[in-house]
Amino acid sequence: MHPSEQTIFALSSGRTPSAIALVRVSGPRAGAVLTSLAGKLPLPRVATRAVLRDSEAQPVDDAVVLWFPGPASATGEDVAEFHVHGGRAVLASLFVALSAFDDVRAAEPGEFTRRGFENGKLDLTEAEALDDLIHADTDRQRRQALRQLKGLLGDRARDWRARIIEASALIEAGIDFSDEGDVPVELIAPARAKMKTLLGEIQQVLSAQGKAERLREGLVVAIAGPPNVGKSTLINQLARREVAIVSPHAGTTRDVIEVQLDLDGYPVTVVDTAGIRDTDDPVEQEGVRRAQARAAEADLVLWLSDMSGTKHGYGGATQVWMLRNKIDLEHQNADAADSSGSLAELQRADGESGFAISASRGDGIPELVSALVAFAQDFFGAGEGGLITRQRQRQLLQQTAESLRRSISVADTSEELAAEELRVAAQALGRLLGRVDVEDILDVIFREFCIGK
């Protein structure tokens, strides 16, 4: 039996123990499983209380069950839902009862979504958006994923593909059915016009700087600097919890420590790197190497120094902000402490902007966070409303644009090559959506030009 013909089940709610746990069953035997365990098949889409019993008539749990006959279900198949108490023993007993049925097995990761995709409930861009929605850490990521789930890119790609097929149908008709009276004599000109318009629209989408893709991945900020200047203290201050070891001894941080932050809805990964200095310790040398490599990959480097204001030693192309730490040691009296906030932003003698902070006491941290939020707003720009959120999507749209460009260039000299490039473009969009059907070009020809009557 093919795996898609088997009935699958899985826990669809969070980690146990919990008050309620949701177990979903999908496949041809879902109705039989529900009838056997609950004693009867409830009305479709009506929550029904039932005592679940296993094959030996032993009670499993007092639960609420729902029945979604296909194709009106999330997967397009028959689906049963069991809302049970979220204890581990309850779930273990239910899983044993489900596994006892023939052709019923535990689901593989993502198998429910894949069945929904295979049954036409969502396209590939929407499946990707569903994954992004589940893994969204911030509100802006959630909103972007929700728009994609509603078809932000998929709807546009379907429209583009339909228009490519229309242009291809015009050229194919001119090649294969030019002797038919119902076929217009001049077909290349309107086909070329459609292609140029399509190419302009796709190029406009591709011209975006990938900000929507970056919003999905998040902004990376690296804290770098010499040893023992307070990098670990600063990351703990930003995270509002102890995630890095704080010690007066140099070389404490040997590896890269990462913390995920939500700054005004923007996902930010703050990286605490090892102190950058010359050392004979091979372990610390590896930490310095990793720190330099991670800083080179970051979108922003916060170079932290102590009261001496050491010039940063980072030579990469990434933007660097200078942070002078331990200003609390410079101002020991109460009046100076009260005025420390005015020192949050400073102008160095060499003209380089920076911040004066106390990572241990918190002076200047609110101003630093506000600056990071402004940096994130400028970095992501209008990325939240972008169409492309994954590299796969960008690559396929680039392939589509390249094929359209080639088709336009050869349309006057070779109708066959132009038609072939349009087929390649349609296939690229089909792969974007997960729907590739070479027969739909003929469907358009028959409908539009009455060929074959």
C-alpha cells in the first residue's frame, strides 16, 4: 500500500503534560477509527463528547471528538480529531489504541501539510508560509507569514502562469494550427506584448532587496571587543536574563553565544563573541577565530570597549557602532549618576558616533535599544509586505524572468524557440507553486480558438 493511502495520526498540540491535547487522524480509515473508539460517528463538524474505548472495551479517556469528512477538511481526506486530557499516560494509551488498527500509523514530520498540498488544499508557497507561521517568533514575522498563507505570492504566481500560458497558446496556435480559419494571422505581436508586461511585473518584484527574506531570518547583531570589557554583561542586560558567564577574568567566553530578541516586532539575534586579542591558548584562539567569523557575517557589530575607549579592531565591511562601557566607574557621586543618561550618545574625538553605557547598571541601555529598533526599521524597510520570503522562491522567479527575456528576444526569428522558453517559464512558476501541468496549454488553445471542433 502506498504511504499516501495509509491513515496517519499525530499529536497536533503542544508539549505534554497539558490541560488538553489534540490528536488528529487523517486518511481513508479515519471514520472507522473514530467510530470504533467513540462508539459512533458524530455529525460532521460538531464537537461531541464521548468516552473513548480501546479494542478491549477499556476506557481511554472522556474526550471531545470531531469529524471532518473529506474533501472538506484540512488535508482533503477524512479527518478525525480527538480532544483528550493532556496527560502522558492518556496519550500513550490513545496512541496504542490507534496503532492497533490495520493500515494506521504515526505520521511523519509535515505529513498532514503535505497531504493537504497534494490534495490541492494549498500550494507550495502557502505550505511554506504555514511553516513560517508556526515558527514565527515576532509579531512582524507572524503578519508576513499570515499574508503569504492567504496567497500573497501564490495568487500572483498563478496569475503570471496563466498569462504565460495564454502567450504560449498564441504562439503554439500560430505554429501548429496556422491553417485554421479561426486562428488570427498575427499572433506574435500580442504574445510579445503579454511577455513584456509580465517580465516588467516579475522584475519589479525581484528588484526588492530581499528584505522580506531577511525579516523571516532576522537581523544579526554581534557584540565584539577585547576581553573583559563587559560583552557578556551587555548581552545579559539586553536579554534581561543570565545567558552568558560574567567573570572578571579575561577569556571567559570561549565560544559564540546567541540570544533571540524581539525588538518592536523585529527578530534580532544578538551574538556574544569571545574577546578578540592575541593569545597562546589554543582554545581561546579558536574562540577568537569564531568571533571574527561571526562578526563578519553579522548585519551590525557593537564594538565594546572600557573607559579607555579602545579603537575597534574589526576590519570587515559590516557597520560598526562604538560602545564605551563602565561609565558608572567614571561617575561615582550621585549627581554624576543622575546625569549619566545624557552621556548615552557621544561623539568620539575621531568623529565616529557611539554610545556610552554601563552594562552592569543599565545606564544608556534604553537609548541603545531604541537605536537598535531604528536600525532594524531602516534595515528591513518595507520587507514585511514583500512577496518573496525564501531563496527558493527568488531563484524560480529569476528563472522565469530569464526565460521570458529569452523568449522575447527570439520571438521574431524563431517561434519554436520562443514557445519553448515560455514552456520553461511556466514550468518554473509551476515548481514555485508545486503545480506543473503541461496539458493546460492545449486547454487554452481549444477554448480560445475553437480548434478541433
